[in-house]
Amino acid sequence: MISSHSGRAERGTRPAVFLHVGAAKSGTTYLQQILWHNRHRLREHGVLYPGSDQAAHVRAAFDLRHTFFTGASDPSVPGAWRRLVDECREWGGDAIISQELFAPARMAYVRRALTDLNFADVHVVFTVRDLARQIPAHWQEDVKNRFDVSFSEFLATLKQPDRKAFETARLFWGLQDPVDVLRRWGGTLPRERVHVVTLPRPGAPRDLLWRRFCEAVRLDPDAYDLAAPFDNPSLGLAETQWLLRLNRALDRERVGWHVHNAEVKLNLAQGVLAARPSPSKTVLPAEHLPWATELAVDIVERLRAARYDVVGDLYELIPMVGPGTAKWLPPAPDPDEPDWAAVADVGLDAVGTLLARLRAAEDRAARTAEPDVPVADRLTEMGGHAAQMREVTGALAAEAVPPVVRAMREVGDRYPAVRGQLRGAYRLLQDIAARPDPDDSTNPGKPPGKNANRNPNAGRNPNAGRTPNAGPNTDTNTR
């Protein structure tokens, strides 16, 4: 029993620390945002959600595992795990630590974590959903984090028998396989302190995942504020495919991880592209459903045999076969064969947004500096920000401009005398394209040209599994 106004556990009891270690794309961001939003109310109920900001748990996971995003560094990462542990120890009552990047930790790091938390009874919590939904969601999140692997490549590597033979598969299963993750994190804990929380089926009440999580971590679900939006919005298929091509086009040395994370992932992908109405979502193609179902059945049997505490229903981890599923819906677009005209439209919106940010940065640089800051220094600082934005938007523009515009520019550069006529013709074409055509009401989304829907990745090695400099080192070698 925990006091409602203090973190101190009652005499004769030990506090509990709930380590929520994943899985990625299983509602973790939703739960973490609720916990952070309610951190003060949690304290009033004797529960600590530690950290000075929402990223504290991310930094702690990287610090514990001695890793970070490839090619980048963060001076606030070293010591972050120790700071979180010390805060929990000083609190003296129950605490919740939540971050999916803990999931791939090697056994040596798991042992260190459990040793550092030996002042409390450690519980491990793992939220998980069915593979038919998880695989497309994970690929899309990878693309937001600079990965440049097509969906077909991604899926081919996941189906390889040796999960460590390809980096893409090793990264995915290290984060997503509940059997492996809980073997490492929960293997030395009593079964009743290892909690598997299953994600509800689509169409379930919006707060059901929160209620299940609360049951696992001993919270009253009705005592906390869920009024604010806590979603981690997904991208449509066209937006994801455009972002994939952007990742391939950008020079990783010029546009480093920190710039990509701030400008491409957070501002562009999550701030702009996720808000676009997109008719097509990334869906696991129906021909792969039997493989995903067979694998899910094996996972369910292993979890049941492990006798963990299950909140929800393990059968929810098996992809549904029936109305409302991939097998019964009209055929979904091949994730590598989107509507290419829609992809081009995404690029136009993206470039427009980034150019607006560039203009705002230049406007700030042009404003008179505050009295205590020399004008020259302020202009130099803001000019640096503007130059950084130009660098990013320049690469974006080169990727996003529709082929007809690119061709027009090339012809205009070669024959300057016709540049004006080309511009006029292009404007006329735009006007004509904007008018509704009463004689053509079929196939409105079809892009022009007989090869417009051709997959640009055709001919690439489906087993390449390459993710050079793409993300955090999630090595799960347990030796």
C-alpha cells in the first residue's frame, strides 16, 4: 500500500519499479504521453514517473545500452540511466520507467539494470499487438528515422530463418519479439512480476489500452486526465514512400541525425505529413498473412507456456481472419507500388512547408536585435539557422519537384531562348489540370505514363537488409 501524499512505501514493504520495455509501435507513445501529462497527479497518488523531460527515459535507455543513433551523439546521455535510478531510489515509493528502446538490451545490460534497481521489486511490462498490424507500423516508423529499405526488402529479411544474418531483421525482432525480450528482461523474475499487455482489436474503446496498462502497474485508470490528445499519428502510404525517397536522396554527412530528427521527422513527418488526408495506409499484403499467423500462433503458445501475468487476451496477438481484416478487405495497394501522383503531391506540400520555415528564420534574422545583444551577433546566429534550413530544403526540393518541372528546367537551361515559353506552357497545363474533366470520371488517381506505377526498387536485392547509418544500435547478442 502506498501513501496518497508521499512516495515512501509503508514500513515492512518494498517499493515497486515497473519497467515498461516495449514493444515499439504498440501504444508506447500514447501511454508515455499520458504518464508525462499526469506526472504531478501520479506523485499525489504515491507513484513517480521520473525525469526532467519526456526524453529522459530515452536517454536512460541509450545510456544503459551504451549506444546512440549511428553517426550522432548527445552529451546528456552519459549518466542518464544513473540519474533515473537515483531519482527512483530517493523517491522511495512505486515508480514507472517507460521506453521501448530498453527492449533490445543485451543480457549484461539487463543484469546491470536489475542490480541497480535492487532496492525495489522490479516488474517488467511489455505491450504487444498482432504482427499483421505491427510489421507495417514498424517499417513506417523506421522510415521516419532515416531508414531507406523498401517494404519488400524489409519483409523479406524478417522471413529469413537466421534473424541475426540481416541487420534489418535483427533490429526488428530485438524490439518486437515478446518471447525473446521477456526471456532476457524477465527470465530471473517471478512470473507474476512479468506482465504481458495485449493491444485491443481495432474498434475497441479508445481508453482500453490505458486501462489494461493501469491494471499491470497498479494504477486507478479513472484517477488521471485523458482529455488531451495523446496519439502518435501514422503516415499514409504516399507520405511514407515520399519520405523513403527523401532518405535515399539526402547526404547523411550534410544532413546529420540531429537535423533530420528535428526538421524531417518531428517537423515535417509528424507535424505536416501525418496531418494530410491519405486514402491509402500501409497494410501487410494478404499473401503474407498465413506466415504472420503461423508465427503469431507460435508466439502465443510460448507466452502461455511461460505463465506470465497476461492483461488482455493472448488470442488478440493472432491476426484476424474474417470480416474487417486484410483477407476480406478489397485488395490494398502494394506498399512499394503507391499512387505516384499522390507521392509527388506530398513532395510539393513538404517543400512549401520547409520554405515557409526558411522565410520565418530569415525574418527573425532581419529583425532588430534586443538591446543587450549586438546586432551583428544576432544576425550571424540567425543567418546560420537560415543557412541550415536552406541546406535541408535544397535537398528536399531536388527530390520532390515533379519530373515535368525538372525536365522543363533542364530544357530551359539548355535553350534559354525558350525558357519564357516553357513557363507559360507549364502554367497553362496547370490551369487545364485544375479544371474538372466531365468526360473522364474513372481512375482519378492514376498517374500519367505507362511506367508511372513501376516500382523504382525493381531489381534490388530483396535480402539486402541494409540500414547504413540508419538508427540506433539495437544489438541483442546475449552472449
